Amino acid sequence: MQELSDERVLFAFSRDAEPALTVKSGETVRIRTQDCFGNQVQSPDDVLDEIDWDRINPATGPVYVEGAVPGGALKVAIENIELDAQTASCTGKDEGVCGDRFDAWSTHLCAVDAEAGALVWSDKLSIPLNPMIGVIGVAPAGEPVNCGTPGSHGGNMDTIAVTTGASLYFPVAVEGALFGCGDMHAAMGDGEVSVSGAEVAGWATVTLTALPELHLADPVIENATHLGIIASAESLDAAADRAVHEMVDLLHDRTGVAVDELVMLLSLVADVRVCQMVDPQKTVRFMVPKYVLDALGFAL
């Protein structure tokens, strides 16, 4: 298995980025990632006003995947997530949902207790670990997209379902896909309301498979129980609308079930979930149980 250090990071997903690593389709790679602050917050003395904000939300990469072609898809199977021992969280003026209530930045450091599977918030409170990858995606077709902004290429989707055992399918826009990931969290709630999760550096082990015959508009996520569309837009309403419409189209195209029947069925069994509501584009996932997809004869 190849490994990729965090010496090569992206601050924007770009078709012009020089590959840091080339892998064959189906190859597994272990990728070292920095936290969203570029590892600049390590102690209570590290003030957010004084860090280099040009080093925010780095993604390690890009990785060129042989066989990934424009119009196809890239499957990213998340095999493992390994977290460093300390996290940092923040909020501040004009940041997140409650940014109107603050005049300055605040930070909170936590210890990762891997043996207990917990994040130690204080001596009175520990939170179950939920390791996930916040920034993950491929190069877009047009202008570069900074790593802090999500879109159809992926990016800063901040989706708690992007965790060990999940697979993502990204629409490929350039040769080799140019995959990157970073911005891990040890824990985060749906919404990421403060503008951060428990930000942490670590290692992501992923298997990258080119699927040239699979055509997608937005990222698809799959785990043991559900399959979903992840969509980003200027508002949560617009993102949800997009995700639902794309799921209806996907199911109709692959099953032939009438659209009205699908819409009524999805209203009974599928869930709209907020991923994040604090980035330049808001992100929603629309998740459908696999038992329903199996009954419909659906195959991706």
C-alpha cells in the first residue's frame, strides 16, 4: 500500500494541480491529513487572529487515479480513519450560526481517548468519537474551487456519514480525477453550527476505483444500510430540493418505476439530513434505505 504524506496539500481543487501521487484503479492508499487550521492551533496560546488564514482547510493530494475519465465516476471506499491525540474547535464573530453573538474568536482543545472511543470535552463530559472526513473530492471541470466550499465535485461537504465503511462516488470532470481529502473531525453534529467540528489531523485509508461507465451529477454516498445523494447550494432549501430531485431521477432511470410512485414512496422512507449550514454553500444529504432499493431492483 502506498502512503502519501501531508507535505503536498491543496487549498483549492483544480484541474491544473500537479499530482502528488499516481495509483492504479482499485488501489488502496494511506493519506496523512492536516487539520482544518493547517495544524496551526496546538495550544491555548495559539490565537486564531494570528494564524495564517491562507493555510485553512488543506486537502492532501491530489491523487491521480488511472482509468478515471471525464463523464465517469470515482469510487472512494473509506477503509479506515486514524485520529491524532488532540482536537481544536472554534467559533467567532460572523462565523457559524451564532456568529452575531461574538466579538472575537474562541477555541476549545480536547483530547482523543482512542481506547475509550471518546473525545474528552472536560473532566465532566466525554463525547463518543465519530471520526469523519470533512473535505473530500475531485477536481472540478471549470475554475478552481477553494477547499472550504462544497459542490458537485465534493469539497467541504462536512457530512458525518463520510466515515469508515462508507463509499462515495464522485462525478469525474478531468483525467485521473485528481482526488484529495483532509479536514478530519473526531466528532461533529449535523449542521456544524459553530463553523467547526472537533478538528483533528490524522490518516485516511481509502481505496480508489475508476468507474468510467457511471454518470453522476452530484456525489453519491453508500453505507451498509443506506444510499444517498449529497447536494450543495446557496441555501438548505435549495440543496434539499436538488438532492431529492436527483434521487428521484436516479431511481426512475434505473428501475423504471413511475415518478409519482417514487415520490410518494420516498416521502415514507427516505430522510433529508442537514450536513453543514455554515459554509459558502450549504450541504444536505438525502438518504434512502437499501431494503427499499433492493425491493425496487435498483443497482447503481
